[in-house]
Amino acid sequence: MLKRFVLVPSSSVFYTILVGLSRREMSMRIKVDFDLCKGHANCMGEAPEVFEVDDKGFLNILQEEPAEALRERVELAVKHCPTGAISLEG
């Protein structure tokens, strides 16, 4: 996708490409304290593409480094975790 742009340092196109690259470098990473997790599944309700709680109540992380487009939903999952087991880096 970035190959379609012409790099001209004085243009806004160059600036846009640099912003895109820096966002990729600062990707988010999900961390879970499995000792705190009780399988309430609030996270799965907020971001089912990222979190899954199985029939036994065990949390599975489907995407440890989800796409930036999912940031808002992942942040809601972190916020709504009743035990504070989920955190986000980046």
C-alpha cells in the first residue's frame, strides 16, 4: 500500500507515510494476568475477534497483537475487565 505513494519530502504525502510507519512500529500488545482472570467474558463481549472464553472459563487470546483498527474495542475490554487481569502495551 505504501509503494503507491511518491516520496516528496516537501509534500503532505511524505508526512502521511511517515505517520503510517510510526503507527506500525508502535503496535499494541495484550497482556493478561491469568492468575487474576476469572473467566467473566466481558472482554469477549467487547472484542470477540481478540478474546475467547471457553466452556471451562479459560481465556484464550486470539490476537496477541491486534490491528490498530481494533484499539477502541480492546481498550473497552481492558476497562470492563472486573478483575483487572487485562492490560495493554503500546
